[in-house]
Amino acid sequence: MIDKGFDTEILSVGTELLLGHVTNTDARDVSEMLSKIGINVRYHTVVGDNPERLRRCVEIAKSRADIIITTGGLGPTCDDLTKQILAECFGLPLVENQAEREGLYDYIKYSRNFTPNNYAQALLPEGCTVFHNSCGTAPGCAFEKDGKTVVMLPGPPKECQAMFVRSAIPYLQKLSGGQIVSHSLRIFGIGESAVDQLFREEMDRMVNPSMAPYAKECDCLLQITAKADTAAEAEEMIRPVMEEAAGRLGEFVYGVDVECVEEAVFALMEKNGMTFAAAESCTGGEVAARFTDIPGASAHFLGGAVTYTNEMKAKLLGIDPALIAEKSPVSYEVAYEMADRIRKISGADIGVGVTGLAGPDGDGIHEVGTVFVSMAAADGVWVRELHLGEHRTRSFIRRLAGNHVYDMMRRYMTGLRILGAEKTI
Amino acid sequence: MIDKGFDTEILSVGTELLLGHVTNTDARDVSEMLSKIGINVRYHTVVGDNPERLRRCVEIAKSRADIIITTGGLGPTCDDLTKQILAECFGLPLVENQAEREGLYDYIKYSRNFTPNNYAQALLPEGCTVFHNSCGTAPGCAFEKDGKTVVMLPGPPKECQAMFVRSAIPYLQKLSGGQIVSHSLRIFGIGESAVDQLFREEMDRMVNPSMAPYAKECDCLLQITAKADTAAEAEEMIRPVMEEAAGRLGEFVYGVDVECVEEAVFALMEKNGMTFAAAESCTGGEVAARFTDIPGASAHFLGGAVTYTNEMKAKLLGIDPALIAEKSPVSYEVAYEMADRIRKISGADIGVGVTGLAGPDGDGIHEVGTVFVSMAAADGVWVRELHLGEHRTRSFIRRLAGNHVYDMMRRYMTGLRILGAEKTI
């Protein structure tokens, strides 16, 4: 699978990265996209806005990589050195690009902060392919020289991603001999190490297609990748492997090529024309916030109650305060009521509830990490008691509790058994 | 401010970083902490689990840095190469550390996945200072050889951070001549470029203390750093600069050394013993979720209603459907009712509301990015109409709308004018 001639280094330029003020998400995003088109990233380097150190980093990259992709340092200020140094290291003069200068003029004449140094952005290495920046002012570019391919992208993540997808991928794809296709099975309910054990023999044996498990924040994935002359052939190679793997993982697969379990729930709700509402305690609105971050969520999410106190559970949901006092707010019974009542109040097809202890403080009764998740539908109410780990962080427990809520909905909508939960009507 | 002899390179080892499956937060976290103790990070490098490439990266780091800090690759599997290669590059044998081996035995005898290769983690470079891992199994270490200082940290972010703070900082601090102290003013309501203009002259002139502005996701900060023989002296140097800068930025400073505006609101609520509740539409629970992610939030946040549909605004908050139909759900009047009613329902000191269009679809009336934020308190209700930019992403608009909600609360609790809003009672 390793192509000679496609070893890539991503060189990110910016002192703010070395101070730890900014995380290098550009290197991650570009790496992820490159791996999908069959280009192997071998190194990431970060260097500050210092001409001498940047020059030395470019020389090292030239010595060990075939493709050098820079991010950052294309702006108008004196800190922005990338184009000058790269052009210099490859012996190319910078020349003004007329179209980009005119574009800059259009853009900045409306800006409150117009300064003539903005025009420096239109200076580009002679003979390069110009990448217009659809989200900002600084253009990127690419050129081939001395047997190396150089691609320069802007630093702001949105600009970097947009330019990579729109301009750099088509430019680079012509270098890659063949097409890489990659799909991932997203898995919730069993961990990366269990997936690793399940497929150890295949992973050691298979080369093309290949498979590998990866841990994500609160779930994991199995990625299957193939390379062939055409995308259709690569798809054909992947299909039986995907089917076999999905069959073996069974109910734990929540989606293919999705990013999170709420995205899978969104797709199922689209398919079935269903709606839901949420009553949240320990997740504090996060279950609602995660779903509503998906464009189009309003067709399926009606609303929710964040009932952080016992009083709010009574006022917004009408739960009997005596029940809460008797059973404690972190209980099977209160979780049951939360899902059932938010469903009835909202008129949604599904109501979900979540109450528990995300920590760091406990309630003197339950250990931190104790969470009850619940789901009410036309044909029953299910409640599940979870122990998500008392040494976990508050954020982790909240996130994982939310995944369990979404996984209950997924299982309900696909007719799977609802794990560990009890059907009570 | 640049010390000869403290140039640092952070070398992160792991193929998952090069595939883009994981973001290199270790390099960011370690960089941020190093900058606070006066150690200059010059380079970050990422390399995969490949002995030959790792070896070459170590050689490059030796040639250009005085301190090499590695992250990752200390675990028990055959992919974990960092200790072996570093020891080899510095001509040190690996020897088994008896205390760590016994610690591993205690740890893994309870583990379901015990395998003898776990003991490889107790092999460490001869003569090194061992850093015990309080959050995991793989110990880290540090040594000095050939005029270089080497520190090895585990890859999982929680383990890396904990070990850095507990073991690496004390180890490194003895190398640094003097103490660095740094504070940041967090700013909302004016942008990084305006801050840059406001302090351009000082920033160009000042060396110690120094100041620099940085953009964050939806706000910015001004960082002021000083170096002196003792921390107290550095604090003394920073104090007048902080006072002057805070005075000039005035009402736009929402906190010192805080991470986000909800943290500033949390601190003010702690101080004043106040509570709040939230009625959210376009932010979909995110205002509640952000606050409740703070440990201790339950003392100040009573709850909220996520009223994503008109019906839920009527059912959960009791807003007259005729008003919604007449004025539209994205309106001054509906925002007013949301804040006022959630305050009355919950009995909180402050009620906040937010309704708007986060996009990408519009409502045919307002442009995307139109958001009304509102706040009700004992002495009035305030509503503000915002236009957050129709070309912004859904996530950005939601985040920024939430910042405006929190900033209203901050301004109210500190007696500042509430920007652009109207007091109506």
C-alpha cells in the first residue's frame, strides 16, 4: 500500500502553535483527508514565524518528503513568511497575481481595517497554480520543482479545509497512482481492544483491503481501506469485507461513515419521519445541544427540559416531588417519569430522559458515574442503570451518558434489543 | 527573553496522529505549560511508529534543540518504540526498574487483559529519573546526556498532563534561570485586530514584561508575561501593565486567567449567590450545556427549556401562540417572553432567552445569523438583536449567541451597561 514518491510532510507555521494558544487541527484535518486519497503523511512539523528556523525546516522537509504541504503564514502581516521562504528555498521569485490583487481590492475596500500591506497576499511564486480562498483573503498555491510538490494552505481552519477540498485534492489526486476508498464502521457498546481481538487475525493478514480499529472519545471505529485503479473497483474490494465485519460486530455497529451516534439517530429519524424530545438532568442540555448542532434537526427534535433541580423536575415536567424525595432524583423511577412525561408534554414519538451523577461531587448515595437513561415510546418505557466509572471526568461521563441515550433510540428504531433495559408497559 | 540553552522540541510519536485520527493536544498542552516556566518551544514534530524515521527525527532534534520532550509510544505493544529508540540514540541501555515492575504487577493483576508484554513498560534508560504514572501504567522518565535534556511522557492526554505537572515541571524548572509569570485578560465584544491596534505601540516597545493578543474561537485575549528571579518579582512587574491594559479595555474584559465567559459568569454567581435559568431556541441546549459542564454548576443553574418548536414555547413556557404567530418566533417579543417566563417558572434571579436562525436554512424573513438574546431580572427585561453573520457556520453562530447571553449576565452582575439592549420595565 505504500507508494514510493508520495511521502508527505505537513509543515505548519505559526508561533501561536508553539505557545500552545492554538491546537494544530490543520495538520489533523489535512492528514485525515490525505489518507483517504492514498497519500501517506510521514511527518508533521510546527515552526514559529522565524525566517531562519522556517528555512531550515523547509530544507529538512525537502530531504525527506516528496510532497510538502504548508499551513499558515500566508496573511498580510510581517509575521507571514511562508510564501517568501518557500519560494526562496525553491529558487522562485514572487510575482504579483493580477486576479488575486483585484479580488483583494474588492474584498478589502469594504473592510474597516484596510491597509496597503494586504496586497502582499497577491504575491505568489512564479508559475504556481493559484488556489483562490473562498472564505478569506489570502490565496494558497501549489507548484512542482526539484522533483518535489509544494502546496501552501492558509492557517485559519475553515479556510484551510475549504481550500484543501476544493483546490488541493484535485491537484494532488493526479499524482496518486490509483484511487483509495475508505469506509468506517462506527461502533458503540464494545471497546477498541475488543474490536482488535475480534479482527486480529484478519488485520495481520490483510493488505489490500486493509482494516484497522481506532478509539474515539466515547466509542470506536473499524476502518476498511482499499486501493485500485478506479474508485468503483476499490468499492468492490471493500464490500465483502465490510459485510463480513458488520455481520460479526452486529448490533454494535451504529453507522457507516458517520461521525457520532446522534448523526445515526438523525438519519433513522429522517427515514422513519419520527420526532423526539429530551428531559435532562446530569447532561445539562448536552443531549439536546448535540442533536441540534446537526443542520435540519428542527424536523425531528421538538424540544427539551433541562431539569437540574428537583423543583424544575416538578415545575417543567410535573413529576411528583414526593416521588423524587422517596426515590432520590438519581433513580429508576425518576428516569422513567422524565422520559414518559417529556414525551407526553411534547407529543413526540420518543421521549428520552437522563439523570445521574457526573461528578466530581457525589450525592452520598450513589457513586459518581451512576446514571439512569430512559426512553418512552408508544409501546413502552425502558430504563437502564449505568455505572460509567467514578474516576472519569465530568465531561466524559456526560458525553458517554448522551451516547447511551442516543444508542437506546437507535436500537429502538432498528428493532434491536435495548441493552440491559427493562420494558415496563 | 530568549535564554540560550533552552530551545525545546516536542517530538510526538504515533501513527494515529499522522492519519488524522487524533489531534496532537499533547504538544499544545506541553507548549502552553512550558511557556509559563520560561522554556521556549521552537519545534513540534510528529512521526509514526516507525523505528527508522523516529531515529532520524531524534537526530534532527539533537542537532537543533537543547531539550527534547517526547510524547507517546511508551506503552507495552510492539508499536511503542520511544524509549528504545531514544535510549539507543543517546547510547544508554534499558534496564528494568524494580519499583515500576512491582507497580505494574499490582495494577495489571486486576486487569482482564493481562499479558506479559506489559512488563516491557518497566524497562527504562539506565540512570534516568523515573516519572511514575499516576493515571496509567506506562512510566515516563528524564535524563541528561551529551549536553541535552530528554523528557519522555506518555501519549494519553490525561496521563501526559498529569505527569508533566507533577514530575516534568519540577525537573525542568531547575534548568530555567528565573521564573516566568503570565496572565491573560479575556476579552469579548472587540476583536483581536482592534486589541492589536489599541496596544501596537506598547507591544512593539515592551520586552519584559511583554504583551501579545491572541484570537480564540469567539473571543480573544491579551497575554502579559514577565520574567524575573522570583515569581513574586515577575508578578510585581506584570501588575501595573495589567492594570493599565484592563483600564483601557474597560468593560470588554470579562475575566483574568479564565477560559470562557461562562466561567466568568460562574465566578460572579458564586460571589453574589445568584441563580439563573435559560429558555433556548436556536442554541438548542448549548447555553445550559456549557454552564453545566462546570463542576459546581448545580448551585447556580436551576434548569432550562429547550423550546425548539412554537408548540414547545407554548407548552413549556406558556407563551401565547398568537403572539408567536403574529411576531414570528425570531422576534424581540418572543425573546422577551422567553427570558421573563423561564425566570418566573424557575424562581431564578436571572432568566435568559435566545431565539434566532443558526442556519444553514433561513425562515424567509430574517437573514441567517439573526438572533435575539434576552435577560430578565428583578429590575427589568433586556432584549438585544444581533446579526452574527449570514456566512458563518451553524456551530459558530450558536457559540457566539451563547457568548452574548453570558456577556449580558456578566454585565448585569457587574453593573455595566447592557450593550445595545433595551430596558423595558
